[in-house]
Amino acid sequence: MATLVEKSRSDHDKIMSRALDQWGFEGQITKTFEECSELKNALRRYKRGEAKDKEVITEVADVMIMASQLAHYFGSQKVKDEINRKLSRVERRLGETSDSTFA
Ligand SMILES: [Mg+2]
């Protein structure tokens, strides 16, 4: 069985559309809150040595799926453009500071 990542871009878009159609945008916003909270909690446990990599990986995947649905809703190209803009900013900052934050 193919994973989400192995699916083609058009399959991915179809799944995003179906999820939004079935559960609605408002429902997916609520689900995004839940998944972000689960990732935050998994990272907190991981930082304390109480969670394994697999738990964090699962929660990262959940958040990425929800973020993909939001990108699909708001416009995937707009989000890609913003990611590129922000990564360029991060790249510039890498040589400027020893700040420990990423984005
Ligand atoms: Mg989750």
C-alpha cells in the first residue's frame, strides 16, 4: 500500500479536496489545533527522554497533512512562494547570528 508521500501530486490534491469536502474547513481547522497540540506534547516528552522518535515522526506527519490541507484551501502556490521567501530569510540569517531559533 502506497503512503501519502509516495502518491502523485494529483492523488495528493484529490485526497486534500475530499478531506475538506467530507469534514469541512471549520472541522479541519479544529483538527489542525488538535494535531499541533499532539506534536507539541510529543516534542515535550521527547525533550525529556520520555518519547521515542516514532511518536514524534507520527505527530510531525499528522501536522504536515493538516498543513497540506490548509495550503490546498488557501492556495498551494501562495504557500510555496511564502515558504521560499521565508527560507531565503533563514538562509540570510544563518550567516548573521548565533540565534537558536529557526524560522
Ligand atoms: Mg496526531
